[in-house]
Amino acid sequence: MAELTLENTAIVLDSTCDAPHGFFDRPGLFLVPLTVHFGDESFRDGVDLDHHSFFAKLEASDILPTTSQPTVADFTAMYEEIKASYDHVFSLHLSRKMSGTCGAAMKAAEAFEGVYVYDTRTVTGTMSLLAERLRARLAVGCSVEEAHAYVAYFIEHCGLLIHVATLEYLWRGGRIGRAASLVGDVFDIRPLVHSADGEITAYAKVRGQKKALAAMERFLNESSRADDKVYYALIDASNETEPPQIRELIERVRPNAQCVLVTHVGAVVGTHIGPGAAAFAMIVE
């Protein structure tokens, strides 16, 4: 039975994984970017445009940018490059209910042996967290079956909770009605949304940071027990204040929690949730 290791197994992610700076500098990790368009200008997410530049550009722009997915040819070229050096490839992508990216990867993978494409049914730093936890298994060696079993377990049991700072971008992107956006602005109601069955759906509507943190604690209690080993990622969209508060909350109510990643929302995800959001992703092992 072949053993998977960091030396013979690569991981591919698309740019909606919102990985931290330097993440892809390590061997065996590869990025396929989506594209964000500001009018006639196009930028590869995480390659031509980092999160700082994106949010500065978003604030200065009168129009909402649009996004587009990688092509089958993009994935084919990536897999050809990787297979020259690696026997196995785990290609992990955002939910098919959010984008056709995973479908393009699946089509390209048909031409290769040992390329395994997964719809992670989630988005943003949750995907980077999955990659890190899979790499932890590759670091000590595991079978193909064990690797597939872990990815399936993660997809089924991971959590992602996002505190959205403004409803404006959800409205502009067609996610909510204008009336809901106005209500949120007037009454300072900021929703918490989470990933469920491959979609981002409402979790709670709260007013004020104290109630937002209380809702996050409720989410933790619904998703885990006090003595569980929780691995988590902190994620923000131009919000330096809230992530430390979320970290304190998680580590207070889950003493065995370990922060794996601290990262920032990039251009594609940022187009849809706007600036000021804060989030955490988690998995119980």
C-alpha cells in the first residue's frame, strides 16, 4: 500500500481559500487564482492583487467588481506541471453552489491519474485550514484511504461563521433586498452567516459586538464540546479589532483549541462580503 507524504503528494487550492501571506511558498502547495474585474481591468486574485490593494480599490471604486472562475485549461496546465514531480494531487475547491471552479477542476482531472478533486462545500480560510490539517497527516505519512477519509470527515464536520460588518455588498451583489440593507444600516443590525450544505446562509442577526460574540459562543457550543480538540483559523476583511476578541472567546470556552491560521479575505470573497467582516473556521478532531 502506497504511503502518502509531503514529498509525493501535492495540494492545489483556488484563491478563495484566502491563504495567509507565504502559504504557497512551501513545496507541494499550489494556487489556481480566480479573477476579479474592475470595469476593464482584470486582476488574478492573490497574485496581481493582495487584500490590502483590493480593499483600497474597492473603497475608491463607484462600481462593484465582478469575478470569474479559472478555466479547464488553467487546471489542466497546473496538473501537468504538478504531476511531473508528485504522484498524488488533492485539489480542494470552494463549493460548487458558489462557483463553477470545482467543476472546471473535475473536468481537467479526468485526463490524469492520481488527481483527486474535492468540492469542500465551503469557502475562504476553511479551505486553507483543511490543507494544513491534511498536510499534518502527510508529514507523518498516511495511506491514500486515510487521506480521503480525513478530507471527507473535514468537509462533513467543519464550521465557518462570518460576522458581516455591512449589508451593502450583500445587497449590491444581489444576496439580499435593498429593504433589508436599509434596515441593517438604520438599526445597526449585522448578520452572522455560516456555511451549511455548500451555501452561505443566515445564522443570527445581532446588534452590537457583545451580542455578536455571544452568538459565536453559541455556535461553538453547537459545534463542539468543552474538552474537544479544536483547530481553527481566524479570518478578517480589513478588520484588526475583532479577530483578537474571537480568539480570546474560542480559547476561553475551548481550552484545547489551537489556532492554525490567521489570514485575510481576498479579492473574490471580499467582493461579496465587503470590508469589515470577521470570521473563524473550525474543525474538531
